Amino acid sequence: MRLLLLLCLLILSVPAARAADDAFWAQPQRGGNSFNAVPPDRAYFDALRATGATWVRLSPDKWRSAGGRDFLMGNADHYDGLVKADVATLRRVLDDAHAAGLKVVLVPLSLPLLRWKQKNGDVVDPRLWQSLDNHVPAQAFWRDLARALHGHPALVAYNLINEPAPEYGTALAEHADAAAMRAWYATVQDGPRDLRRLYTGLIAAVREVDADMPLMLDAGWYAAADSFDYWPAPLDDPHLLYSVHMYEPYAATSAPNQSRAKPYRYPGKVPFGPGSGHWDAERVARYLQQPLAWADRHGIARRQMVVGEFGCMRRWPDCRAYLDDVLRVLEAEKVHWAFYAFREDGWDGMDYELGDKALPWAYWKEVEAGRVPSPPRAETPVFAPILERLRAAGR
């Protein structure tokens, strides 16, 4: 009798937990990204929570697998089930996040037959987009993962794949105008490069084992803010979140700009898409309005809209101004957001607590030796726009 009562309580608790997940997204949530090479621990999550962050977008793909080349999958070339030891590692990390009071959105960088470029010899892996049959292992992966993690209290969403780019290698240019995007989509609709078709299959796979977990969907062309423009409609599921990333104009905010003889400045004229133009607060706001305008046309509420990543190189002299302008839009529009990135080990480019100066050689010696460096961190001016919003939201 006691066992029957316990089973009934467990069954009833799952819908209640999922209702709580939807309630979490009912108000604007602010957080950070964790793309670390070493599984983060409780102290890491405590530090992120202390900033005022309420959620972390967590990717485990860089972690060392106990069972093969690719964490969780074993081998993205031939998926035949989750690596149990990797699942145990992930659950321990989720436990630590939960203990710190953070909610987690889990996001893979790879899927079966879609290995992340940086784990693939810096070569884009196009296999997922070449055949509808190649979608099937990805569906199996998400079905297995959703079953393995079902009911974990830290989880508030699955972000089904980070920065998909089915458009890569086709005639569609990045940041093409809306008419060109829609014309291109007409040529691929219902085929293997149809991102909506991929998501429909992945959603169905998750729903076989978890009916209510919120699912976060990145736009195409690496989650570009203009890449929902070709979607004729949202997908048919009541628990979806739509996400874009904001690094535009990328020619200015990214690492290659730091090595130019004359780096691009902000505000200023910067190459973008097929041309160039003046980027300032107004242009940033106008660009970020594109996914919101798409959402408005289709009756998608602001509570379903996410800017899952945004950032700029911390040593870029205009980074603080850029972050401030991006955040003004996100806060005004009341969308969810997560900055990139919090205390990333092995790459310091967007670790804003390190300020705008070069790190000492001792830091890089630690990285080369395979150790996790612990450079001195502080509340720096470049981190201030993010930290101010995180703290204000917690008051």
C-alpha cells in the first residue's frame, strides 16, 4: 500500500514540476552561459547565482566522455545509446546547480551526425542536413536523454541544438533579406535542411517521454536574430521558447577584430551581411526587433522569446557600450536572456570579470598544462552593464 501511494505521489509530482517550469518562464529571466571544458562544481554555480542570475544555459559537450569521443553520445558517427557514466556526471552537475538555486537549460553543441565544428577538426559536419534518415539518430538521442533526466528539479528547458546552420553550404547568404530567405526556404521545405522539420521530429521524440518540458528552439544561421524571418509559422506545441543570439555586427564584436591593424569600432561603420553600415544603439535595437516582429505577427508572447547568448570580446574598447545597448533592448522588451559566458575555462575572450587587460603568461601555462586556471576576478567596468541588470532584477 505504501509503495502504491509513493508511486501515485511521484506520478502527480511530475505535472506539478512541469507547471512550475512554465511558471518560471512567465517572468523575464536573466542568466549566463556555461560552456566549460571541465564540469562545473557547486562553487561555480554559487558564484553565478551570487550575481543575481536565475538560470544557466549549460552545455556539456566539451566534457571528457567516459565512453568515447563525444560526451553522452559516445560517438556522434554511430549513436547507439547514452553513455551511462556521462549521464551520471551530468546529473551530479545538475544537482550542484539545483543546490545553488539555479535553474538549468541543457543545450548540446552536437547531435548524432552533427558533430560540433570545434570537435570535428574545425570542419563543418553537414551530415544531419543531407537526409531525413539522418534525423532519426538525433531523435533517438533526445528521446533517451529526456528519459534519463526526466523529473530532475534543476531543469526548466531543453535547448534542442545550439546554433543550427542548415543554410550553410547553400545559396542563402547570412543576413540575406527576408524575401531571399523565404524564397530559399521554399526550396528546402519538408526536406532534410528544413529546420522546422528537424525540430518537429525532435519535439515528438521528447514528448514520447516528457509531455510538458519547455523546449527552446534556436533560429537558423547560427541562431541569427534575422533567421526566424523565413519561418511561415511557429510550431504546434504549447511549451516552446524561441531563441536568437546577438553578436552582431560580428566583424566588430568577435576575436578576429582584435588582430586587425585598425579594429572596427562601435558606434561605427562595420561590415554586415552583403554590405556594411553604421552600427549604433538604434541599429542594435532595430536588428533585435526582427525576431520580436516575427513573434508579434504569429501571436507568440514575449515570455516565449529568448536571447540565449550575447557578448563581445572583453578587450575590445567598445565592449561595455555595446553590452549596455544590447541590454537596454532586452530589458525594455522583457525577454529572457543569458550572457556569454560565465568563467569559461580555457578561453578568456568573454570572461568579463577579467576586465579589459591581457592575462599573464602564467594563465596560459596553466591552460597548456591541462589545468583549470583561476585568474583573479573582480567587478570590472566591462562586466558592469550585465551585473547591474542581474542585481536590479533581484531587488
